[in-house]
Amino acid sequence: MNNVVIVHGKPTEERYKNPRLPKPHAANWLPWRGSQLEDTGISSSIPAMPRPFYPEYEAWKAVFEAQDISDDSSFVGHSAGAEFLLRWLSENKRANAENLALIAPYRDEAGKYGDFSQYELDSN
């Protein structure tokens, strides 16, 4: 495993805009997991996804693809981050993930957030 990219989930807009609370990429267990990986010599990144309270796939994709990604990369997705990774891997047939961890996956069945969850899951 070369590196790990951790993709955070979708907070409510109120939580995101509350200045007393950490932003999603710096909340919950994500920074702890990143530091644990770094302590073992595995580089990690936890990109701050744009407007996480209303996820837009193309905007998240641009931020995600700016990370150091290779065939040796592993991915961790939490909530909407898990949904994003499933879509990204389904749409990028040549992409490989050495490891993939999906924590409490979220799916926007009702389409509340546009086309974020609208894709055909590649079973491979």
C-alpha cells in the first residue's frame, strides 16, 4: 500500500456552518486514522470536499483526482464518501484500489442531491 485517500461524508448544512465544530475532513475518527497510517509510514490524505452538505459528484471528483492516486492507493469512504468512491471506481474502469473500506455507506435514493447517487454500480 502506497498511500490512503480518506473521503469524508456529508454533514448537515447547519453543522458545516457552525464555527464551533470541525469541518468534515477534520472531524470524527478521520484525523486519528490518518495519523495512525502516517505513524506506520503510509502517507494519507483527507481532502476537504466542496460544499459537503450538498455533494456534487463532479466537484468532489475534481478534488479527489487532485490527490496522489495510483494502482497502489487504498481508499476509505465514510457515508457519502463511500458512495462517491463506489461511483468513481464504477466510472473509472482502469482505476484500481489496493484496498477499499466503506464505512456506513450512504445512498441518496430519493435524489435529493441531484445526480450524486445516480450511476450504475460496476460489480467488478
